Amino acid sequence: MNGKSLVLSAALLCGFSFGALAQEAGDPAAGEKVFRVCRQCHHIGRGATNFYGPVLNGLIDRPAGSVPGYNYSEANKTSGKVWNVPTLTSYLRQPQHDVPKTYMTFAGIKSDKEIADVIAYIAQYDRSGAKKGEGPQPQ
Ligand code: HEC
């Protein structure tokens, strides 16, 4: 097995969506640090709810503008996007450019590695806010 296919199988084992195959897999531990900037506006994990921005649990393969009870901009709702590695990479680089008039007043992340890492961090959480593979959320 060569280096490239090792990276690919690691990405598959971590439960990445198919979109990840075209890119280097991010590092979720490094992504947790990058996520600090998102945390001002977004919550994720067990018990997370909508905040200034929509909750980010179960984000991968989620259509844009689809969290119940969150008041999205028209721009987001009509963007036609489905959030996966390529669409998030483009959005997080320049949110206002990628979805003009989005309510997300965030300048964007310049580093491709930081973008990959933060996506890997977010991708760990399923819709219930549990980390994938951890089992159902205790009551
Ligand atoms: C200053 C507040 C703020 C920061 C910081 C911020 N966001 Fe957002 N984000 C928002 C708002 C508000 C929306 C809703 C956008 C809309 O409706 O146009 C949003 C929307 C999103 C969406 C679309 C969600 C959906 O359900 O369609 C994603 C994905 C997202 N943000 C990821 C991130 C990530 C990752 C970071 C950190 C790198 C981040 N955001 C930083 C405020 C923020």
C-alpha cells in the first residue's frame, strides 16, 4: 500500500464523506483549536443548540439552511449547497464571497490546513451531538 492510499483509507476509517477523498484529511485535534473562533457564534457537541449561528452537529451532507428553528438569511437558504468537504472548504475560505449576503459575518480562514482541520473536527459529530462511534447520547 503506498502513502496516498494509506491517507485515503485513514479518511474512510474516520467516516469522512466521499468528498474528502480528493483532499488531504484534516486533523480533528488541531481542528478543535481552530473551532475556538467559530464557538463565538456556533455550538457543537452534546446538548448543543442554535446560538448566534446554527448548531453544527451532523453538518456533513446537511443541506444549507436546514436546521429547524434557526432564522437563516435568504442567501443561505437559497444557496443550493450541501455541506461537505469541498463546499465547506470554499465557504470557510471566504463566506461573504461564497454566499453573498450571508449573515455569517466572519472574514474566513486563510490556511487550507486550518480549514481541513476544522472540517475534520466538525465531521466527528453526528446529528445527536455524539462523536461518531461513541454510541447514543445518554439522557
Ligand atoms: C460572527 C459569528 C460567526 C462566526 C465567528 C462563525 N459563524 Fe458560521 N454562521 C454564522 C451565522 C450567523 C450563520 C447563518 C448564516 C446565514 O443564515 O446566512 C452561519 C452559518 C454557518 C454555516 C452554514 C450552516 C447551515 O446550516 O447552512 C456553516 C457551515 C458555518 N457557519 C460554519 C462556521 C465555522 C466552521 C466557523 C469557524 C471557522 C464559523 N462558522 C464562524 C455566524 C458565525
